[in-house]
Amino acid sequence: MYEYAIAWEWLAFAARWFHVITAIAWIGSSFYFIALDLGLVKRPHLPPGAYGEEWQVHGGGFYHIQKYLVAPAQMPEHLTWFKYESYFTWISGFLMLCIVYYGGADLFLIDRHVLDISPPVAIAISLASLAIGWLIYDLLCKSPLGRNTWGLMAVLYVVLVFMAWGYTQLFTGRAAFLHLGAFTATIMSANVFMIIIPNQKIVVADLIAGRTPDPKYGQVAKQRSLHNNYLTLPVIFFMLSNHYPLAFGTAFNWVIAALVFLMGVTIRHWFNTTHARKGRPTWTWIVTAILFILIMWLSTAPKLLTGEGETAAVAPAFQQFAGDPHFPAVKQLVSTRCSMCHAAEPVYEGIVRPPKGVTLENDAEIAAHAQEIYIQAGRSHAMPPGNVTDITPDERKLLVAWFESAVEGKKQ
């Protein structure tokens, strides 16, 4: 039923909204506590065991906050945990991965010009990479290298760059960036679920039992929290990148990803230094700007360096749409209303890459993107943006009739 396409689109929208809500909650609380922790001040009147305090003003009132580096002498009556924001961010993100990239593997996950594999194999590789990535990261943290925080982060950076390159050898550029974000986010959320919260629970259990908590649990949790702090901004970049083909649609996309991780460090260093009241290192913004300009150049470098454009993969799905009686008229419509932007070399002013990497220049490409055309330009008026190519109501009806006719014809 063609209604399935509409329901699936709304399911994807709901999952994305859910993911954004939970991500805002997690990132917001994470940034707040990082800033709070760095801004703590040691004063002589603090209670025994207190590490520092901070006065804050918000919402018309004043807040007096104290931090105990290990634990207070007694268990407080009420304790607020910050964990579900992380859990639901990962769950909702994985749901989106399933809906968009696993459900549309032929179109969004697999690029047969990169690696000719079946959807089940591609999905298995995707799942394995997330699980194995966490195991490697955790082993590195627990190894002797883990005692050197900055040395460990340098090694982890090498691992992330390798994964960036590896994903581009397996999937579409769009899926590679999304998976790099998912890979990193899995590490971050697993840090909360597997290390930070369990360690805090051990400390709480010791307090309840009247034992003195071992400070090592807090030290380990703090190290993992530091990693999360520096990984947050790159994850946001990769999750937004699917809207910007200039980021992922280049032979140097893995180099761009490597530079994005560095920008995450420079930006967070400014905030961390400022919150710690150690000055305002403006040089970090200069470095960030230079890195971003380099990324901009790399986004168009393939043609400059090789003289060749990139070839987009065409999924072999939905081929029945090219055989529908409506298709000749649809092909003419798409070529006059859509292909000036959705082409390997767009001719519309200001467009240098096809939006979202979608090209609609031949029968196979149009058929492969039938559902997207149906949703974006048939059932809704999302495309063309602002109806800049003056697509008419009758033409939209043609797109609807084409898709629904082909779907019904396949059932018969």
C-alpha cells in the first residue's frame, strides 16, 4: 500500500524529533556539569570532603552548589541521577539508524561503486562496527595507556580517523558520516551506562553500608566524562552532515571528518578554559576557522586535484517504477523541474552539489528515488524549495498517480 510510504515518513520524523529532544537534554546537562565542575572554587569554610563550591544565579534565584570529589560523609536523603538523557538519546538515534539506513539500505547505506554487498551484510557490518568500537575503546582505557589521559586521547584520535576512513570504504558518504557519529555516540553513551553510572552506584552502596568509598571509581568516571566532553561537538556535526552533501560527498570526506574532530577539541578547549577561569584563549577560534576553511576547500578538492567528479551509486530498488505507464511523463517532468539541482553537476545558481547527494538524471536514478519524489514533490510541496521551478498542481498529481499506480501494480 502506498499509505505505507507516508506512515514510514512520519515514523522517521517522530524518531528524529524524539532524538533531538533527548539529545538536547543530554548535551545540555553534560555541558552544564562540565562548566560547573571547572568553575568550582576551593574555600576554607567548606565541609570535610568537599572539593569546591559555586554560586550561580538563574530564574530569579541564587543557587549554592558544593561538590564532593569522592562522596559526602553520609548518604543524602534525595539523590538526582543524570543517566536517562544519555540512554534515550542512544536508543532514539539507533531507532533512526534502523528506519532510515537499515530500512532504506539499498538507497542510503550501500554504494555499489564503493563495495558491492547485500543489505543484510551491510547492516551486519554496521552493527558489528558499533559493538567492536566500544570494546576496543574500553580495552584501551583499561590498559596501561589509560593512566596517561592525553596520550590515551591521542591514540583514540588515531582510532577515530581510521574509522572515518574505514566507513568511507564500506558505505555511501552520507552513511559513512552518520556511522562515524553513531560510533562516537555509542562510546559516549556506553561510558555512561557501563562505567560512569555503575561506578557511582558502587560509591552509593559503600555510603549506605558505612564504608569509605574508593576514590578510583570517581577518577575513572571523570576520565570517561572528559572524553565525552571533547566528542560531543563532532557527533553533532556528523548527525547534521546528512543535510550537506559538500561535507560527505567528496573523495576526501574522511579527511574532513578527521579535521572535524580537531575542531571539536579547539572549540571545547575555549569553553573549558573560560569556565575554569584560566583566561580566554582566542587562538582556538583562529585555529577552528582555519580548519573550517580547509574543510571547505577539501569539499571541492577532488575536481581540482583529479579532474574528475564523483559518481553516485544507484540502488537497484524500485525498478518497477520505470516500467509504469506514467513514467515517460514523469521522466520529462523531473528533467524540467528537478534535474537542474539534482544532477552530478547542478546548473542552478548557488548549488554546487546535488542536495543530499540525490541525482535524478536517468531512468534508474528516478526510479530508485521514487518514494522520495512521491513524498517530497507529490504528496507534499517540499520540493522544489519555494516552488522555484513552478511545478503545477497537475504535475504533482502526476507524481502521485505514478507512484501509487506502480505500487498497486506490483501487488497484482
